[in-house]
Amino acid sequence: MTFPHRHVLEDYIVGFEGTPNPHHLAVVKRPAVLSVLARSGREGDALSVLGRIETGSARFAGPGEWLLVSEDASASSIARELTAAGDDVLHFTDQSDGRVVLRLAGPSVRKILAKCLAVDVHPDEFVVGASTPTQCCHVVANLARTGENTFELILPRSFAGHVFEEIMEMGREYAMTAGFA
């Protein structure tokens, strides 16, 4: 039996199609998300391996733990790359079907995020390339700053609808739009 892929937020995006405004929430349609854990005492080696993976971006998730995220590569190709580069220093698990990636952008994105995050996103404190586990709308999430005015949230699939609705409500005063990336 073949099941077609249907994104958990497809019904939420309906009605938001059109030209994105300067403040926009983009839902990454099919991201690869892998949870990576360093073997005991091998955190530095694992981080070195992650730095050599060109197909994904490593996001800090805790001591000796990262999320490896990619829009372009499949989880299986990243898994092969991780196995070849450092199977002896890390463990990994594909989390792609259980995670949703939201990208928020706009000149006032920090003001929108300040309404729902448990972390300071001031540019001096949270620089481009930084990532951290946090809470967003009372949901455990991973936040990364990927550009000057761009942030990505990785959150559990089961809470994606709730977080999407909350962020859209918080961005309403900025005429935030939404769509698939």
C-alpha cells in the first residue's frame, strides 16, 4: 500500500497563498532532520565530523547533542555521510517524519518571536549561526538564527498546528504571511 506524503500543516496554509509580505513564515515541506549524539567522551570528535558534513547544518540541542538539518539532501544520504565520516564517534537517528521546520523572516521578526520564546534573540546575544533548545508557545523547540532577520524553529510534528496558529496570531500586526518554502 502506498500512502501519499501530506504535510501536517497543509490545511493551515490554505488561504495564505500569494505574494509573501516582508514578514513571512515559510514551512519547509520535506526537510531532513537527524538527531545526533556524541559517543561518551567523544563530543569534540563528533562536532568535528558534523563540521565536515556539507549537506546539512548542525544545530546545538544540548551537551553532546545536535540536530542536523537539510532542505536539499535526503535523510538517507546524510545518514550514509555520517556513517562514513564518523560512525565510531557518534550515534544518529532520522527524525524527519516527527519534526517540522518553520522559517520566520522579516525586519521585525525579533518582536514577533519575543512574544512566544523563552530566549533572548537580541543580535548581540543570539548571533547568526547560533542555535539553542528553547520553548516556543509552551512547546519544546530548537531555534536557530540563519540570517540577519531570519530564524528557524524545529518542533515536534504533533504541536506544529498549535505553534503555527500562535505565531500567525502574533505576526498579525505585521501582516505576516505564510506558505511552503
